Amino acid sequence: MCSTYSKIAKELHPEAGDLGWLDLDTDPGGEYWIAMNLMGDYAKANHDCIHDAVTKVLSETPGGSRVLARPKSPFLI
């Protein structure tokens, strides 16, 4: 995806070489912004799934009892 928009930016701003840019108020710039945010949301959701899976595996024993517990913060009253 990034190579597609890099190519567009280079075509729009050939004088900038590899440092071309996309204005957010243009169709390619707006599309790029939306796509990058979507990819960020996907990456965060995947990261959360991985954390949930690891936490589940590490917090249970074969007998079902909890091995890990959330430590109590000395800073909470």
C-alpha cells in the first residue's frame, strides 16, 4: 500500500524525489490517511488479541487455578 501512494506522491512532486508528499485535502492524500488509520486499528486489534491469548495461557494451570494475579499497586488508595 505504501509503495502505491509513494509512487503517486513522486508523480505529483517529481522535484522532491523520494520525499514526495500527499496533501490531505486531495483524494490520494485522504485515501492514504484513511488507509493508514485502518492499518493502525488492525495492528492494535491484533496486538490486543496476542496479549489476551498470552495472558490466558500464562494465568491458568491445568487445574484451572490462577497462577498470575494482577499486582496491587501501592499507589492506589
